[in-house]
Amino acid sequence: AVSGGNVTSDGGGTLTAKGVCWATSTGPTTASPKTNEGPGTGIFVSNMTPLLPGTTYYIRAYATNSAGTAYGTEVSFTTNPSLVPTLTTAAITLITQISAVSGGNITADGGASVTARGVCWATTVDPTISDPKTSDATGTGAFVSSITPLLPGTIYHIRAYATNSAGTSYGNDVSFTTDPVLVPTLTTVAITSITTTSAVSGGNISADGGSTITGKGACWSTTTNPTISDPFTTDGIGIASYT
């Protein structure tokens, strides 16, 4: 806040200091926080900082000479309260089966420093910081958040959040769906080493569909298009080719 005073008389002694002093109780003195606007009489202006938001203060102008310190009339005021930050949620990009990218833009800190920011997500609307969330530094402005881990083929809602001393506020709710898991892509290896009771083949898996291969092998039948309901081999896991 800004105040000041007007020293109309030096009392017959050289004025060595003047300014304002303030406190949260009545009767502040130079033992309280104060400004010092130098010597001399006349009008002066004082900037009072730092103060606490939403707090009532009492101030008095003061002036000091060799005889002591005199004070002006007491004036009180209340600082503006802190508000929660103002922000928006960024669009969703780089969606995969288990992750996505978003973020937010904090356009106003509400009068108090933003001490935490990020995005929170859930499978229901309007997630909060009680749900999974990211922590993406402090302060105002735009930020980017990596959202992981997620489940494939699932609808999620996300909101950017920002926290200051007044509380936590949220951006708009944005929803998206993670990519689904697909079945693997593979080819059957040519048949070799054919005998009266056996043969050799295998497979070449070119894509796991976005999820770990948990079983692989060959299945066979005396009819076309055999399945794992028919006889089959079990040749491990993973995307590597096999025989």
C-alpha cells in the first residue's frame, strides 16, 4: 500500500528521519516495520511492503529530530485478499495406449504466488488433486504435463490445476480416449523338415499391438485356418521371431 505524511515543522531541530511505520495492532512505532524517506520537512510518499493479504494494518507517519520522534494521526486499512489462480486446460496431444500430453496456462495468480501447478485426471468428470496428478513447477504462464500411466481404450477427464495461499483452482474439463490394445501382427514361417510325423514352422511377429506378447507358437489342423482350439505349440513370450 502507499501512504506518506507531511512534516509541517521540524520543532527547532534538524529533522534526521521521516517515514511511516505500521503494525497489525494500534499504535505502531519506529520499532515496527517502517520506511525511511530521509531528512527534511515537507510532504513525502512511502511504499509499504511486504504486507500480508486480507490483513488489517495500522499506520502512522513519523518524524525524528534530536528531541525525539513524533507521530502523525493513525490510519487503518485492509489489504486485498488473495484469490485462487485463473487458468485454462491445454488441449490433449500425443495420445497413446498408456499416456497423453496436456498442460495449462495460468493467466493470473490471484495476488499470491502459485506454489504448485499441473494436471489431474480421472475416469469421471471434474478430477481434483485428490486424483492422480502431475507437479509441473510453480508460477504463472503456460506449462506442459505428461500424463502417465493410463489404461488402454479408456475415457479420461483431465483438468489443469494451480494452488496458491488462497487455495486450488481448476481449468476446464477436457476428455479423451487412450488408444486401444490391438491384436499382434505376424506372419507364419514356411514349413520345413517335413517327416511322416512332424514338421517345423514358426512365426515372425512384426507388431505387438501395444501390449506385451504373453503367448506365441503354431497351431495346426487337417482343415483350413486352425486356431488355438486345435493342437498348438507354446514358444515363449515377447515379440522375437520363433521356431
